[in-house]
Amino acid sequence: MAILVIGGMIGAGKTSVAELLGGSLGSEVFYENVDDNEILPLFYTASEEEQRVKRYPFLLQLEFLNSRFKSIKEALHNKNNVLDRSIYEDWYFAKVNMNLGRISETEFSIYQKLLDNMMEELQELPKKSPDLMVYLKGSFETIIYRIGLRGRDFEQDQGLLDYYRALWEGYDDWVTKHYDASDVLIINIDEIDVVNNPEDAYTVVTMVNDKLAEMEISNK
């Protein structure tokens, strides 16, 4: 019985891995709020001027923060859940957007204070954090290929490559140096494809089960 969060870049395959592990563990899967998120397409397709006036990047971060806070609260009340990305990664996206000038320093400060309050509230729950992050790590070429493969129209503009690269370049560093909510298991998606290769799917399930077993032993 464990709570897992699936981390990784846009297009890395988090949903597929979450569904795989949810089925393997017999647990509920909490999905990222994408299909009914009316701000997300605007974030990707609006012009720079529209972004500045409408503040879509900031609004999107607030929308994701709200939905991820709701999901993590529900998940932490049960000892056997899988989350397709979680509140812990949200800060990284907000920080990158601030660095790129899409979110102002004032907006980021407001976001940071709201996130801090939410994280404090999580400490009041019986279970305070996940047990394991399964981090999907891959080359920039693999990420771009998979973004194209899943075919969301608003993600395909070539003008987004600089944004994707900015996110990708700092992701590994954030996981290894800043994420401390749980243990981390790294899956190399350059070599593993759970969607098209049943053997790879079995490998990932085995890796996760072995890691959870190792953590049980180390915690005794």
C-alpha cells in the first residue's frame, strides 16, 4: 500500500505510467486537469500581447495549483493512490514561467505564499506526503517526439520549442536537488516505452514493486 506521484516533462508519458501502476496496484488514479481546463489551450495559443494582458500563465498556474491541491488532499486520505503529476512539481513550472517573463515577480510571490499555505495544511493530514515519485526522464528529442505523437493541436506550434527546452533543461536538477517529499525512482524513457512494449510495461511495474519493497525493508 503506497502513494505514488508520477513526475516528468510535458509529453513524457505520465498518464500512461499512472494508469499502468494504478492497475497493477489496484489503486485510484488522480489525473492532471487537462481535458476540461479552458485556460490551457489559451496559454499555448495566445499571442505574447494577449499573454501580457490576459495573464494566462499566472491564471493557468493558479488553476493547476487548485486542482492538484484537491487531488493530493484526497489521495493522502488513502494509503494506495497514484497521482499523474502532483502539487510538488507545480512550483517548478511557476518558477520557469517567471524566469521567462511570463509570470511577474509579484504574481510569483502571491503564488508562492498560496502554495506555502497549502503545504502547511497537508501537514495536518494523517499521511503528510507520498511514498515515491516515479520520475520519467528522457532526452529533449524523445520529449518533443512524444509531444508530437499524442497530437494535442495546441501543443504543436514550433514556437513552443524554446519553452519546452527551458522546462526540460532544469527538470532533472529540480528533481535531484530540490524535491524532498519522497523517495525517487528514475525511469529512462529513451529506453522504455510502456505504451507500445508490453515487456517495458512489465519492467516498470517490477522496478516500482522492487523499490517499494526496498523502502519497506529500509524503514523497518
